Amino acid sequence: MSRLTHIDAEGRARMVDVSGKADTVREAVATGLVRMDAATRDLALSGDAKKGDVRATAEIAGVMAAKKTSDLIPLCHPLALSKVEVAVDPHAEGLAVTARVRTTGPTGVEMEALTAVSVACLTVYDMLKAADKAMVIDAVRLETKTGGKSGDWTRPA
């Protein structure tokens, strides 16, 4: 197994020094699913939920979260993001969330994409919990990442 980059030789947590790394275009896509009853999904898609437009609110929350990732995850670098796109779409089992995040810099945006999806899913839950407390946030995961020294990666099928 490779050495963990956020742990120094003495076992202490540290922020990785990326000052010597080349700036490259980096992109990450993450996804998640909020499982819910069909009636709850239909309520969310109707725009008539008690708290307002579930999709639009969750998408905006995801964008805001991506921009705050370094405030939430202790060893993440603050990044100048050039693109954050979050989509909440109907799924047979509820609502699917996808985040695509891009930057040009010395470190990747996987954590920003995962944070965007996580917060968008939490926002969906918050906005619909009065209708369905049994919702489940599931399958939050990285799908792809591009750029950087380690190259491109895609989740195996």
C-alpha cells in the first residue's frame, strides 16, 4: 500500500505541500442518491414542497458547499474553482445528485465534488423530512477524476 500523503514520518497529520506541483486542469465528478417513496419524489419534483423548490435549493447548496470544502475538511487546500455544477434529477428510487467540479491548479477537486453531493443530499433530506423521515442518503462516491500527476481515473463498472 502506498504511503498516505497527509501523514508525516512521525504519524502526524499534515497538509500536503503542493507548491512544487504543476498547474493542470483538474475535474472530478461525484454522485449520490437520496432514496425515498415515489410520492415524496413527486412532491419534490412538483415544486410544491412546504419549504420550497427542493431541486433548486439543493443544487445551490451543493455549489456553496464545494466552495467551502477547505473550511469543512481540515487538510484540504482552499481552491479557486472555475466550475461547480450540481444537478438533482429524478431516479427510480428517489433523487439522484451529480456534481462536476473543475479547477486549474496543483491539486485535485475530488473532495469538492464529494462535498457538493453530500450537502445537496442533506439539503434534499432537510427539505423533505416532514413528508418522509425514512429517506436514506446512499451511494455518495467519486465517479471520475482527471488531471494531475496520477492521471485520469474512472470508477470500475
